[in-house]
Amino acid sequence: MGFAAAFLLLLLAAPAALAVQYTVGDSAGWTTTGDYEGWVQGKTFTVGDTLLFNYGGSHAVDVVSQSDYDNCNSGNALSTHNDGNTVIPLSSPGPMYFICPTIGHCAGGMKLTVNVVAAGSNSPSTPSTPSGSPTTPGTTPSGGSTPSPPSGPSPRQSGAPSIMNSGFMLAFWPVLGAVLAIMS
């Protein structure tokens, strides 16, 4: 009976250990110079994952609707965060929209869309191109400059999507220890 209870406890804890915490913008963080459309490419955001926004005092993070995202409107924010180190849980499938509410920052590109998939789904997150952005390579955005291709280390090297930097991983080890103690 003890083995069955320990095994059940382990099964309940295992999905939480697989959650990923993504650091938005990798080592650069949430800044006005970030390429967030490029940052999301190839990443799969799953229910249970989290987004970590690191930013300075002149920035904040607003969770907004698609309409407010498209119009850079922070007046109807679903939630506002300004602590400089914000963790947003991805708790339901579907698109999520984030902007910096500081005047001019969102219009300058400090905005992020992620498509959250249900747990067990494995398709990469590729959000639709927001209005006002180029739709074909080589076009110039309204800001007057051509975006440069992303450079730098791969997301795994930067520590962005790693289960080892997730708080869930810290919870896994005590559960595993308890299971082993019960089994012995």
C-alpha cells in the first residue's frame, strides 16, 4: 500500500517538474531594443509554463486584450506589473498579449504576443504578425529601419527555456525524497 501511495504522489508531481520558465528577451530582458517577434520563434509555450520579465524602472508589463495590444492601449489592462522582476503564469491555452505601458515604448516595439498551447500539445508557438508590422521580408516597418536578424546564443545556452531554472523543479526534489523515504 505504501508503494502505491508513493508512486501516485510521484505521478502527481511529475507534470509540474516539466514546466518551463522563459526569460522574455533572454539576457537582454524586457527593453525597448528587444526583438520580441523574433524571440518567440521556435518556442512552444504550454499551459503551466511561466514568463519572466526582467526590466528597469522606466518599464512595466501590462497584460492586455488583442485590441489593446494592436492599438498600444494600456488604459484597459487586464493586469499591470511594475516590480522589475515579473513572473506571469501561462494558465490557459490561447494567445496572450503584453505591452510596456510607458508612453512610446509599445509603439516602438516593446510588445509581445505568445500563443499558449494545452499541455500535451507539441506545436511551436508562432503568433500572427501584429498589425503595423512588415508581412514580407525586406519591407521596412513604420519606424524607418529594417529589422536585423536575431543573433547571439541559442535559447538553451541563454538559460531561457530550461526546467532547471524553474521553481517547479525545486518542488520536485523534496517530493522525490519523500517517495524514496516511504519506499524504504
